[in-house]
Amino acid sequence: MLTLLGPLPETGYHLKKAIVVQVERDEEGSFVVSEANTGAFHYDHDLSRAVAGFVGAFVEEFEFLLHHESSLSPAMTSDLDRFRMLVEPSAQ
């Protein structure tokens, strides 16, 4: 497990509170980084790239939901609400 907190590098966002991500190895030896509340995940053979990829996937999913907010299903609106509890734009 890893705990992430603060700025999400190169994204323009930061975490409002710490999140705990699971780090596991799959059967081929790749690192799989995932977060249970949002379902965001990424994998790579290199741990640092897996974590960086997770951050990118996490922000991409948040931005997708924000962009489509007016047409989201109730379940996806709930997903967006979970993201909003965790992440916000960084002050510039």
C-alpha cells in the first residue's frame, strides 16, 4: 500500500485528503496500482511508472466525469461526488 497526499504532479490538481492505493504484482510481474473508492488503476513493469500512470488515470477519470456532468447517470454522478471529496484544482 502507498499513501498519496498533496499535489498530483503535472496535473494541476491536488488531493484534499490522503488516499491509500493498493500496489500488487500481477502474474506477469507488472505492478498494479489501484484505488478502491474510485476504481482508478494503472499498471506497468516499473513501479514509478505504474504510480505516475495511476495519477494520470485518476485525474483523467475525474476530468471525464466533470466534462460530462450534465449527462451522467445517477451512478456516475455518485462517482463524481466521490472524486470531488478527494481532489480539487490546485491554487495558481
